Amino acid sequence: MSEDLPDPTGLPGLPHPRETARLIGQDAAVAEFLATQAGGRMHSGWLVTGPMGVGKATLAYRIAAHLLAGRDASEGLEMAADHPDLRRIRAGSHPRLFVLKRGPNDKGDRISAQIRVEEMRKLKSFFHLSSTDGGHRAVIVDAADEMNLSAANALLKELEEPPANTTLMLISHQPSALLPTIRSRCRVLRLRPLEPAPLAEALAQAGVASEAPEALSVLAAGSVGGAARIAQADGRALYADLVALLSGLPHIDRPRAIAMADACAGKGAETRFPLMLDLIDLLLTRAARAGLMGAPDLEGAPGEARLLTALAPDARAARRVAELQQELSARARHGRAVNLDPSALLLDMLLRIEAMATGVAAA
């Protein structure tokens, strides 16, 4: 891959997973892997699942280092920072590790939107060249969700007849979207969203300053990557402003809504606009859930629980909120795809929420 193109497997604002010093908050997944190894039931294919940004790739690199070093389960996954295999992995130069990821497009000027069969040919070459080494080999697919059909079918053949002394680890944010035949040939290793305390610890390790870890955990849904994005873009304050604006429902302050929409558009708001879209989606999702299950224990901003209850006071209203969430989510995707004016798009979304709230209040 051209050195001028970004690595598609990293998350903005965080160390690359292969460079992360410790895996935090996923002890259960680590224990499950080690127990499988200790019991002599090692699988050639592993499907590492969970939300984006919770440590799936970090775990995959840890497992790779463990296996490439020829260690057993009793030694655990933690390794000395100067271990030769770990150093090579962090440098991206280990000869027995291959990372299957999105490569350049046909023009070579940007990263392809999918993992294509051309990248699978590189994997074939890796298997051929590394076979003379004699040691264990590891393959990390980051992320398996990004494979096109041709690449997925090519990988399936490797899972059906795995090369000797090889472990394939498929990272997946949405395993239900994978071919059923791929899922059936892998041992699933599930990672969970992080609780507030380990999330704050993981952010500190990554050098990301954060406050109010409980609110940040709510807004990021337990994702370190999501929390870093929110912390760096002052997303907590943005969500607090959104909650304050909508707390006046069934009517909102129009000038204030216009000012909020305008603040997410124009030069310098490149990160603020998509973040606001995500926060609106989050608020509606949490409101629909609150209508069915009651107000949440943890708030993403002061007054949020009261707002969620007002938006969806019962199951019927919850369904209306859920329908609006799906409608606005589709509208946001379309708007970004065709480059609609960000300010106009956001204002329209806020007014649609107002219209729905008016209907709920009149019911």
C-alpha cells in the first residue's frame, strides 16, 4: 500500500491496535481464548465480534503475538514489551503475520471501500512464501465486514481447508452480515462494550483526556474509539446542548435550533456535523428504548432521562420514535451521500422531531 494512503485499520485519535500497550476491559474474552487453548481445542478460524472500538483488533494482535511466539495458555497473553515477536508485530514487519485489509483503489489514489479479491491474492502469496519458515502463522482480517463477495468466497476456501499451523482471526462489527458459511467455520469470541471505569482507563492509556466517564460511556456505547472521538470533539457539550434544546418539546426555540444547525456547518465543522447526526440518532434510539424499558440509570447529559420519558412515555410512543429514528437515519445517509447543506439537513431533522413530539403530546 502506498505510504501516502492512510491505514484503514486504525481509529482517529488512538494508537494503532498493534501498538496498544494493554487490552483493557475484555478479561472474559481473554479467559475464553486461553481456556480453549489449554483444553487443546484450538480452532483454525476465530470470529472476533463486538461493537467498533472495544478492543477486537487489539485482542487479535495479542493472540497473534502469543501464537507466533509459541507460548501456551499458562503464560497468558501479556508479553514483555521487548519480546522479539511483539516488537516485529508493532513494527508491522513480522514475516509470519498477514493483515488482510482494504487496499488502494484501481487508480491508487485512495483506499478502496471494500476488501477486494486482489488483496486475497496477497494472502495466497503470504501462505506460499511463509511456508518455508516452519513456525506458526497468523492472519488477521480487519474487518471481515468489508470483504466483497469475491473476497469472502476466496476466504471461505481458506477456512474450509486451512493451511497447516495457521490461525485466521476475522474481526467483525456486524457478524450477521457475513456469509453464514464463514460464520459456521469459526469459533466466536465476543467482546463487550466497556463499563465507565475501564473505558476511562483505556482512554488514559491512549492519551485522551476525558471527564465524566459515565456520561462518555453512555454517548460512546462503551466504545473506546467512539469515546475518543466524542472527547476530542467536545461531544458531551454538543449532546448537552441538544438535550437542552429538545427539553422544550413539544415546541422548540426556533432561533436556537437554527443557531445549533448553523454551528455544525461550514469551515471548521467537518467533525461536528457527522457527530451531531450520530448524537441525534443516539438520542432517538435511547428514547425508544426508554419507552419500552423505562428511563436509563445513566444519563448522557443533565435532564436527558426526563426528555427521553417525555418523548416516549409509553410503548406506542416508543414505536413512533423508533420509526422516526429509522427515517432520519436514512435521511442522514442520503443527505451526506448527495452533499445536502448540513445546516438545512440538521434543522429539518430537529423540526421533524418537534412534529413527532407534538403528535405524542396530542395523543
